[in-house]
Amino acid sequence: MANTLEAIAARIDAGFDLRDIEKLRQCTEICQEMMKCADGVDQPLLYYFQANAHSAIRKIKSADERYMFDWIQPEYTNEILALRESARHRHFDHLDAIRRCQVFTNLGNSLNAVGRPIEAIEMWDEALKILPVFAMARGNRGMGLSHYSAGLYDVGHRGIFLMQAREDFLKATSSQGVWDSNYPIEILEEFQNRACEIEEYLGRHFDESKFEPHNWTLGTSKNEQRYRKWRLENRLFLNPLNDLETWPIAAHDIFHLPNHVYRIDDRPRFVQYYDILKQEYVSACLLLFEGIQTEKEHIADKGNQVFDHSDGSIGGARIEKQKLAFRGAYSILDKVAVFLNEYYELGKDIRRISFRNIWYDEKRICSQIPHQNWRLRGLYALSLDLFDREFKETALPHSELINDVRNAAEHRYLQVYEDGSVIQSDPITTRVECTEFYEMALRMVKIARGPDLPVTVNVPSRKRRIVSWEIQAFSSTVA
């Protein structure tokens, strides 16, 4: 089997060198067929090769600049899904460290390219947990942080992001850096040049000596400190710095909309809309935190007479708080859709708007939505993750049940069980284990943070704008 795997890898490389899209498509199909009879330990590697073939097709097509701005790119979609399949496979840990780093690095690159930098950082970090000196993860993370920084309206935050990017570039190009292949010297030089450019910028615009990220308090009470530490560790603060580290300086929900203008006859309502979104998001975080505290019986449960069903099902205020957090976070997405409808004057019926359908006029991407907006493209990709039926098994981690759980929590019955004792769901009641539900709720809160934390920049315009950093300014990450 090893020879066969080497052969398919060589075939993909040859297809890319020849710019032969048809040959590369055949490679993706061969990988899929091989998956049916391959040993389990070989399957994550086959998914990785399949992703490489999709990536090669995408790079060939990207010679056409129009393709770069197309939101519907099956190659990016298939690449991301194949890499996720590899990373979540039960035998993924059997791959050698270099290969696992490659999977996470490439997944980070692809997510970043489709406008999802927050998730991309998570993937690069996963690679660096395995091998902190993996050069391509370091270098691409440095590129990603540089691009992220360009969209931050806070100059101080921009400088801190660039400090971290410079550190990544320097580590990637140090003598300790581990390179997984014989890359062209231009890649190493690109990383070195980026580090020099950042050094020059920081020397002129940012005083690094004043950056003291630990010189901040997490609160006065032990409970407040636990709460803030939990949010920091899960990257839940509406503060871009929380995407870098768990520094106490990041333990504040300080992010807001940048400067923007209104017509004379228009009232400044978008700040108010955003404040409502922030309040609901922060409340969802608090409810989820309170829902995982150790007390067995909340004061609200005292005197509440319920039956012991003796089937492992659990309830009470703790579980209900987790449900409310899950539902609240999910609802933020639909409110983001309403925000976009108002801001871009799409004219859609607000009674029928959802995060799922806001993007379309009939079956086409709405022409009034800026197609070259990097972060809007990322939100569109997120909507596919959540709602496209074809993605159900391979989309977001813990997403297989997200829509069903949300529908059950809103319209039917959702029952949570102790781990190991859950029984099968039925049309009336969806049943999940408590650990699985917490992971889904946490993932949903993280998803809601993304739209609440847009990467924004001020640009001149005759029309009011709250514009995400546009993809024209986005140079390709190194694959």
C-alpha cells in the first residue's frame, strides 16, 4: 500500500506541473476509491492527498483573476472538507508529526483564504502544538496575522499583531526551523523580508517597551477570575488580542465598530444594533459558563418537583443555561443577517431573513453584497458549513447535530443525558450526551464571536460603510 500511496502523491505532483486539471480530478476520484479498501491508518493520508489535488486544481484556476473573487469555489470547499476529514479521523494521530502539521497548516491557509482568519489561527496553532518549530505553520501564521492586523482600526492592536507576526517569521527562518520539503528559496526570503518590513514599521509607529500584556487584573472575586480565565482560554472575548494569547490584557469586550458615516437624513442606528449583538453574545458566554459550574442543584431547582426517569437523563438550571447559551449564540447569526440587509440596503423581507438565505437572490449571490469583501466571503462560507446538506458530515467540528439540536431546543424537545447513557432520538425528542452538548454549545458561541468581531478598516466612500478588509489587499498565503 505504501508504494501505491507514493504513486498517487507523485501523480498529483505531475498533474500540477503539467497544469492538467483533468488528471488532477482523476486523482481525487482515485483517492476516493482507494478509501473504500484502504486500511484505517492510511485513510487520513488519502484525505490529505485528495486535498492536495483539489488545491492544485484551485491554483491552476487562480491564474484567472476573476476566479479569485468568486465566492463559490468548489476546490476550496472540497480541500477544506478533505483536510477536516483527515484531521478528525480516528487514526490521524498515527500519522507522523510532520504530516499532521501539514494537514493543520494547509487547513489554516485555506480557511484564511476564504475569509475565516480566526479559525485559521486555531489551525496553525494546532500544528505548532505538535511541532513548535514547523516552519510553514510559523510562516503562514505570520502572514495571516499580518493580514489580520491590516484590518484592525486600533493602531495599538495592529502593532501587537505585527509583533507576533514578526516573531513567527523569525522562528520560521531560524536555524531551528523544520521545513517539510525543499521549498524554493523565494519562500524563505519572503518570510525574512516580511520580518524586516515589520521591524521597520514597528520602529517608526509602535513602542514595544510599553506593551505589558500581563499587567492587567482578571477581576476581584475568584468567580470573576475563573470566568475571565475560561473565556480567555476558549478565545471568547470580543478583543482581537484574544486570538493571539490568553493575556489578561485581552480579557475585555472592547471591540466596537470603527468610524463610519451616515446620510444626513439617516439616524446612527448601526452602533445600536451592534451593541445589542454584543450584549446578547456576552450573555450567552455567561450562561454557558454558569451552566458548567459544579453545583449539583441550583437555587432555582429547589422545590421544583420533577420525576426521576431512571434513564440517565439530566436537567435543572445548569442544563437549561447551556441550552439558552446555545440558542442565543445561534440566533446572533440571523441578527447578523438582518444587520447586513439594513446596511447594504438589500431590500429583503425582514420577516424571512436568515443567515442561511441572506446571501442569495434566487440562486445567485446577491449582487448588492460586495464580492471582494474578504470577511463577508468568510461569513458566506460559514453559512455553507452550517446549512448546506452536503456538508453535514464533514463541516464544522461537532456540527453533525447542530441544526437538529437547535430545532429541537426551539420547537420540539431537547434532552441531555449523562455520558454513556443517551438513548436514540425520535421525531419528538433529540437526545445528546452532556459532554457532546457542551462542546456543541461552546462551538456555537465561538461561531457567534466571528461575526461579532469583524476585521474592519476605514475606507473613503460616498456611501456609508463598515467595510471588512477587502481581498484585493490580500496576497496569497504560501501553500
